[in-house]
Amino acid sequence: MKKIGIVFNEERKPEAREPSLEIAEWLKGKGCEAYVNPDESILGKGLDLVVVVGGDGTILRVADRIARFSIPLIGVNFGHRGYLCDIGENEIFKKLEKILQGNFEIEEKTRIQAEVFNKKKMIREIDGLNEILIGGISRMVFLEIEATDKDRSFKATVTGDGVLFATKTGSTGYNINAGGPVLVTDAFSVVANNAYFSSDSLILNMKSFVTSIEAVFQVKILNSFKENLPFLAADGQRDYRPKEGDIVRIKRSKYKTLFMKVV
């Protein structure tokens, strides 16, 4: 454990700057190379760990940045709840000492990916740890969903606020607030947000269902007016607005987020 990055949000969490610098100095005193808010060139060369100083929002943003580099992360809670954080504000150096001694394990968490196609050409790719949302802000959206899960497939339409696709990690967040189930295994929860699924293959007026992690979804945007087009977002960020007739393919991401846990 020699090369460690420390990341905080300068704009939204300026109070995390001082503890981040203190962590960096402490790590250097232990013989480590410490990089505060490392850029892509440093991430690309490989780090052994990224310490995220902030809340769950910061962790989600950092997880998106480093997923393709397969770098594990651990969160220091400087947010409101910090469900994804493993280190409390008052136990930073105690737990970092354990990590340097090798007392940790790595937990792999499944990510979810959305690919946007226009006339069979992929024009956008978005990745998330918690969920993918296709929905409007104040206008009704019209979606056609085709799901393929192993040997089973079905079609459904959604008319309403939108639809949410959540991972196990994200099932206790937006998903549960939208009426979806908490997942205890690696699967996808699909929720019609303030709407219902209409399909011959599903129970009438079903609001949510669960599929295996191998399921692939094709979502067609049926809105015919530009001002009614829904937004596509991952983990509440990276908004993108598909066009009428675009197809959004949602599936398990090729990347995983690696969380380091102190033992």
C-alpha cells in the first residue's frame, strides 16, 4: 500500500480540504506517496487506494471516475449520512493504520450502464453505481420497455414520471423511495416512478419488479414533443436528453466499483 489518492470536493465540501491535507501528510509520514485530488494522468498510472473525504454524493462521483482504473476506494464521512462510508470522522488514522497493516478486504459492487442508440449508432454511454433514471421533470413521459432475462422476455409501456433501474447498492436509496424493493442479492430492481407498467406479461398495474443481474433492457422513447423528452441520469448526475425514437439499452456495466473495508 504505497500510492494513495485523497479526493474531496473543493466546491461543495471546502471544509474537507484541511482533513484531506492532514491525511496526505500523515500518509507521507508512513512512507506512502499521497496525492490530493489526483488528475487522470495519476489515476491512469495506478493507485493502491483512493480515500474519499465527503459524503455519499462525493463517493458516487469518485466511483464513476475511477471505475475504469479498477482502483479500490474507501470513504471518510464528512456528509450527512454517509451510508457508503466506512470511516467515521473521529477514527480516520486508526483505520488507515489498519489498512497499511493489511487488515482490509475488497468488496466488488456491480455497476449499471446505459447506452443510447440513434438509428443503431451508439451516441452516448453512461455508467452508475446506484441507478439509472429515465424520467421527466414536470411532464409525463411515454416509454416502451423490452426486457430480456435469461430465457424470458416481455414488453411493457410506462406512462408517468419515468422508470428507475437500480442495483443492489442503490436499492436502499432512490429505489426504495420510489416504491421499489430492497435487494439482498445481486439483481436489478425496476420501478415505474409515479406510474405503472402496462403489459400482458405482468400483473395489471404492477409498479415494480425484480430481474436477474443478467437482464438487458431496451427502452424506446415515445415522446413526440421536444419539451416532453425525458432525461437520462446515472446516480443523479450526468444528465442527458435522448431524442424521440432513441433506444436506451440498460444492462450490467463492464466495470465494478471496488470498496475497501477495514477488518
